[in-house]
Amino acid sequence: MVETISNKIQRGFSRSAKSYDRYSGLHREIADKLLAQVAREPKPWAILDVGCGTGYLTVKLKELFPQSKIIGLDFAKGMLEVARQKHEGIAWILADGSNLPFSKECLDIVISNLAYQWAEDLSRIFTEARRVLISNGVLICTLFGYNTCQELFQSLDEASGRALQFSRLPHQSQVREALLVSGFKNPKVDCERIKIEFNGMHELVTWFKSIGAPHLPREGYLGPEVISKAALIYREKFAYLKGVGATFEVIRVYGKS
């Protein structure tokens, strides 16, 4: 039986659940900005956190809106097993964001932090979010964008002597188009770039694996010589502070149903 991309992603996140909190500082930083944004919305009756992971944002939402119904949803069983230990007053649901187990127009806010970029079909996942939102309900989310870790891809391309065909994350324009196709009204889509220091390319790749992220180069495909050469190129061309820099493009979305 051939394993689908979705199943591979699901398995990767479940496997990394126990170590996820140690490596997800960037995710928490971006989640805190989302919280500040959602705090400006009228008091909601129900909020759904899609791709809740180990529940950092979900628990913060419950603290912010203690009387509201807060739902944390993830398709990785391992993530939810960790999340359930953090708060008993939250509904934790194992499901896929592209097939939400809710009736239409039942939620005030759908929020998601750095999860939707792994979706195979952005239009479908945004359509599902719109379906479950009440009239004038709000979608607030972040995604990693196409230019995330561009230094890594450039180094691998140069080391291999050719343009490698890696799956890349969505462009800002693709996110906007998917929102419009899904029926969101005049969605606001912007982005920022954050540079993070790593000791070297290998630490960056290890970080990705530790949070369960897919779309990583595999040494079996490129070969250890190419990987080693790429690490040297990375350090030579993208030195930053005392190590190397990695760019994370964060796309921010605000849309009303």
C-alpha cells in the first residue's frame, strides 16, 4: 500500500510530539502575536484551533476566553495525547482540517498557527474553515511561506550542481487566491521575514525533524557528499551572528466569512 503525503506528515508530527515543545519556540512567539490579534475580536462563543499540536495556543485561548467553548483539533494522535494533559476544559479532537467534523455555521473564530502550509489543497482547507464559520465569522491564521529556509535550498542546489525538485511551501499570492476561491471577503494577507540563528545547516535540518515537519532533503536521495558540501556552502554564504542564518517567511491571514 502506497503511503500518501498526508499520512507521512501525520506520522511525522505524531512521532515528534514528545520533543515538540522543546523545539517550537518560534511557533510560540508567532502564536503570541495571534493571541494579541484575536483578543481584539468580540467575545466569541466558540473557537476552533486547527493544527493545535501540543496545545500551546489552544490553552492560551482558553485562558483569554474562559467562558468560551475552545476546541483543539489535530490529525496527529501523538500531538493530542500531549495536549490533553495540559487542560481538561478544552475539547480535543482528532481530525483533519480539510474535513472538519462540524456542522456549518457553528463557530465564531477559526484560528491556526503554522499548520495550513502542510495542506495538500489550500482551497479545500480554507473552504472547510469558511463552511463552519458563522456569518461574519473570522479566520485568523499564519503559514510558513515559499521563501522559508531559502538559504537551505540554495545551498543544496549549488552543492548538487542542479536545481533540485523539492516540494516548496505556498507563495503569498497562492494563499490569497485560495482564500478568494474559498469565498472569504477581501482577505488581508501580508507577510514578514524572521531570521533565526543556527549553529549550522545540520542543526537546522535537525530542528525541522524535531518538530515533525516534512519537505526536508533526505541524505539517501542526495547522498552524504552532497549534504556535506551543502553544509560548507551554507556556512560560507549565509553566516549570521556566530552561526548561520535561516529565513522564515510568515504569512498572516485575516478573513471574514
